[in-house]
Amino acid sequence: MKLRLIPAGEFMMGSPGTESNADDETQHRVTLTKPFYLGVTEVTQEQYQKVMGKNPSQFKGPQNPVEKVRWADAVEFCRKLSAMPAEKTAGHVYRLPTEAEWEYACRSGTTTAYGFGDDASRLGDYGWYDNKNSGRTTHPVGGKQPNGWGLYDMHGNVMEWCQDWYGDYPSRSTTDPTGATSGSYRVSRGGSWSSIAWNCRSAHRDWDTPGRRYYYLGFRVLRSSIGSAAGGGVKPGERSGSVGPSGANGKRLNADNLADQRPAAMEFRGGVGDINQDPARPGPPEQSALDEWIGIGLLVAMFVAAILMALALANTFLTPSSGPSVHEIIMQTNTRPRFNKAGPKKCPTCDKGCAENATTCPGCGHNFD
């Protein structure tokens, strides 16, 4: 796993009105006070398998980006990576990038719609996007051109989980933002193999339910503690040759020996690699098959209800004014003649209903003859 050193700095986050009319991309100045290392590529299926012991991806391929991972799965990967002995000794902490860190790295010093400029026709040189360009699938990471800071697949391939809850941007300048304090959705960035070009812009924001898995959504890691590597002459944008320093056996940690460095038992302490996660609020539970079937059932019920409502509205508006409505027909069918129990003959004097064969009214004595 390769990392790039991203320098501290400031930039304009969001998009100008000339680029987009999206109401959630309010442009504002952001200052990041600390440098950080960011994954050169998205986490691959091979790397995820060696750390987590499983590969949930739909589009299988060891060098393809891992996908169908929940937000909590990505956080757990970072925690396990941080808990490796060599990483703990070096003081390295891995986590998801904040939304601001992600966009800052994606822009790589640019102010254009994409990290390479404003011309969307060039997007195919930098990322897998749209179904025609991608063939409706993910591809091995690093197969397109990198951005100015040497990061691959920042536009397309898979969207990437960020640390933040989705929420409105501030209207003023901010320093080291971490997003909304709470919410229902987590931010995802970058566009994917199925995204249109507009949704792959540097400023484009997306959000997803954190407890669900999607075959277009993966992640890349950020190392927040630079440690001794920063003092070793690594310049901003240069590549860190490994995930961390030498392990106990003298090997450099990389995608091939991550599993060898994983301890038999790991301790996961709240907050490690997660700047926004409340220890009292664990990650969302995994969606079960029963939950999915219940969801499908609800959708079917809503669909049937919508059809019935549409039919009722159609009857209301399409019934000719000259003829009776369905409601009137039903009322006419169910309406019986309203006669007095005494009979259908009506007395002209007291207006009382009398029996059909009565000769005098029992109420007033009127003589029908």
C-alpha cells in the first residue's frame, strides 16, 4: 500500500456558481493546518482480504478496489491497520479522510472542475466513469493517469467513503473542518464506474446510508500521524514506500505482508482512527436478508397503494359531468325508499304515512274515501 505526503495548506472548497448550481456546494475557504499521508490508490481487494479476512466485493479482482463495504467496515479496516505492532510503535493512526481533506487532495492545487482542468472530455484519461467508459464494472487501481500530487482514481472507479456526516457547508472560512456533528448519511466522494462526468467533479458531494453496502462504493486510507517519515526527507507529494516502518521481522509493511504483521488478537479502543465516531454510538448494524425482504415488501405495498390512488383520482377527474359518478351509483344502489313504517299512503291532512288499504288515517281520522 503506497501513500503520498499531502502538505498543509488552504483552498477554496466547493464550486463557484459558474461551475454548478448545486445548493450543497457553497464555496468557502478551508485551511488544513497539518500535513497527512493519503493512499495513492483506493484500498484493493487483496489488501482488504489480508487485513479483514474476507472480500465482499461484487466485481472480483485482487487489484480492483474493494467495494460493497459499509462505512463501519472501512473504519474497522483503519482500526485494525492502526493496531498492528509496527504501526502502533511508530505512532501511526489510520482513518478515513475528512471531506475537506479528500477534496483538497483531489484538487491537488487546482481550482478547476476536475484535478486536470475543466474539459470533461479528458476525464477518460484520468478515471473509469460512466457505463460506456467503464464497461459497467470496476478496474484495477492505478490504470489511468494520476492527478498533480500523484493520486490515482480520484475521479471514478469507485466512490470513496469519507469520515464526515453529510450536512450543509459553512458560509464562512473554516479551519480543519470535520463536517456535521450528527446526521443520517455519511459523505462519499469521487464518482464511480457508473457516474456521469458531472458527478465526478472535485467539488461534487454525495451521501450514502452508512449501514448499507453498494457495489460502486469503496474507500482509501489516510495516515494522520506522519511520525519519523516526515523527518526523513520526504517532500510533499512524494511517495511513502510502505504502509509504515519496518516490522518486527525486518520486512517493510506492504500489501504482500500485511497479514504476517497482524497479531493473533487485537484490541480495538474507541476513537482509534475515527475522529468523529462517538464510542457510545457504534457503527450501524449490518442489514440482514430479512430486513431486505421487509424493505421489498414495503416497496410493493407502496406501489399498489399508489396505483389505487391513481385510479381513484382518474375516476374523479375523468367521469363526465352529465352522468353519475361511481360514488353516486353506489349511493343510489344502497338507498332504499324512505317510507314511514305505517305504510306508503300519505295522509293529506297530517302528513302521516298510512297503510295502503287504510280507509281512515289513524292519526287524525281523515277519511280517504
